[in-house]
Amino acid sequence: MTNFDISYNYFLSFLIILIPLALLTGPALPDVIVSLTALLFLFISIKNQEYKYYNNFISKFFLVLCLFFIINSLMSEFAYFSLRSSLFYFRFILFSLAVWYLLDNEKNFLKYFLYSLIICYFIAIGSGLYQYLYGETIFGVVSPNTRLLLLFSDNAALGHFLSRLFPLLVGLLIINFSNSIKYYFLVFFLFISTDVLVYLSGERTSLALMLMASLFILIFMSKLKLFRLISLAFSILIIVLISIYVPEVRERNIDNTMQQLGVVEGSEKINIFSNVHETYIYTGLGMFKENPLMGLGANNYRNYCHDYNPHVVTGVSSSIDPCNTHPHNIYIQLLAETGILGFLLIMIINYFLLKAIIIYIYKKLRGHKLNLNDFQICLIACFICTLWPLLPTHNFFNNWINILFYLPLGFFLHSWFKATGNE
């Protein structure tokens, strides 16, 4: 490797190590970093003929997915608007491949990325506690609702940052496992403070994802299992005490949730998440019925929602505005915007994840060599947080959310192909 290549690798490492901090600033800066990373990796891989990163089933699948999104946008009525989301969607898979490349070629990359992630968790936790106690960020920004903001942004997504990256953090801590007292204290503090702050963030979806990921990791991983169980028990105790003595937190996370679901006394019916979410879902289904094969174009829900009143599907009129930037469920969004073809492409991902988990369970029960290690289990927990269908979600084409999805994918690709010997 020449000095020229080393310099480019260092710069590429620096960009990706900055990603956790950039995510705390909102969507703009991390998207710039991802775009630069994609271009730089494309240059490096072509220059050094590193074609193995493209010549595998997973990379090819995601590139086909990107191509489908572009074709889907070109066929829509709002082609220009739709292309703004789909034309450069490939930058995310290139970003994942860049992470894989650095894990292959820079031995200290994983360690420094873990340091960066831990530091950003401390920053996020400190920022969240400050907001909760004083009602504003350290920069004086007040949240428009009860949810906690990212540190450098007015985006109320601190809970999403903590919950969606938590399995990756656990996996990296497992790889860098240490028996020192300081290590256990650090991990114990990180686990409990993350659990509690996600609860305080007011993001109920993030709280559900955090619990789901923790249970998945507890069931399947080997290392830190007891440690995570103990920390989760402490977290639940603290959360219960907060719920008892801080009524406004309990009202947001428990009482309002029960009311929106329609499971309280006096409710006429049980809702899908809430009346508003249910309206979005029925609106998306109306769009799907219009063009079931290809949908109405990537990220076009907002451009068609006024034309699809929910009563067209349900036969019951509703005064709730069916319009938003997206229907708050990625599967409904994919059906509405990309049709059954786009929906099936994403279901292929779910199929392979489920297959890997079933094989793991079978091998473990039979006492055979496992097909997944603890690190890979944690990464699959990241994917489950992104793809879980039974909770409200962000926009599928949102840059910030896509970075949270494709970042763990790079680690998974490296680990998977290294383990299978197909590099």
C-alpha cells in the first residue's frame, strides 16, 4: 500500500469516525459525510481494483434496489421530486462498503470508532439529562413537544439515536471485551443511563425498540448476557420509580399511549397505533390500490395524500388530515410509493434475517457450530430495529434514518464474509 493510499484511508476513517457525532447535529452534516465517503470509496476501490466489495450477493442486491427506486421515480407523476430521494440512494450502500473496506485495511479503525461512539453516547446522555432538567438544550433551544432534541439540532430524535445504535454499541463492546473493573463500571453506566434516557426522551417507539433489541440480545448472545440482564433490571426499577413520582413522564409514555391505542375505558374501538396513524395507513393503502405493481413514486406520499381520503378504503369518513411527509410505517410507505415490487425487495431482507435466526436456533439446540457470533447477533438487532413492522417509523427515504441502517450493515458485511471465508 502506497503513502497515497494510506492518506486516503486515513481521511476515509476520519469521516466515518465522525458519523456518530454528526448524527447528533441532525440530517444535513451526516449526509454530507456519507456522500463524501461514498465518492472517496468509489475512487479508492476503482483505483485499487477492490471489486470484491461489489461482487457479492448482498452488494448486488442493494444496487438493484437502488436501480429500482430510480426507475420507480422516473415513472411517477412527480418524477423530479421523487428522484431527489432515489437518484443518489446508492450512496448509502457505498457508505456501508466503505466501512467494510476500512475494517479490512485499517486495524485501528474499529477501536477508534468505538471510542467515538462511546464519547457521543456520553454527550447524548449528558445533553438529554440537561434538557430534561432545564427544559432546553445547552444552546437554549426548546423542544416544540415533550420529546428530547438532538444536541445540535431542533430534531426531536435523541431517543432514536440512542436506541437504534445501542445494539451496535453492545456488539463493539463485546469485541473489545475486558475484565477490568473500569470496563464493567463504564458498561453498566452506559446501559442503565441509555435505558433511562430513552424513557425520558418521550419517544415511545424508541423505548419499544430499545426493549425489543435488549430482549433479542439477551436471548441469543453469550457474552455480557447476565450483565445486561442485571443492568436492565436496574433500569426497569428506576423507570418504575420515575413513573410513580414524575406524573408527566408517565402520562406521555403510558397514559397517552393507552389512550391513543383505544384500550382505555370509554374508547369506541382499538386503533392501529392511534387515530392519526390509522388514517395515514388507510391513506397509504388507498394509494397502493391505485398502482399496486409500482406504486406512485418514491417519497411521493406527501404529493398524493390529499387525493386518497381514508373513507375510500374504510367506508367511514374521517376529519383527520391524511397528509404528512410519509405514512409513519415503512411497509405501508413502500406499498404506496413503490408497489408490491418494492415491498417484496424489502421482504427479501426480512427473509434472510429470519432464515439466519432460525438456523442459529436450530444449530444451538442441536449443539452444532453456530452460524452467528455475538457481534453479528447485535448487528441483526440493529436491523430488526429498522425493519420491525409493528411500530410507527420514520420516512423510509429519510437520510438520517438510512445512515442509522447502513452503518451497522458495513460491520455486518465485514464480519459475515470474514467468517464464511468468501472475501
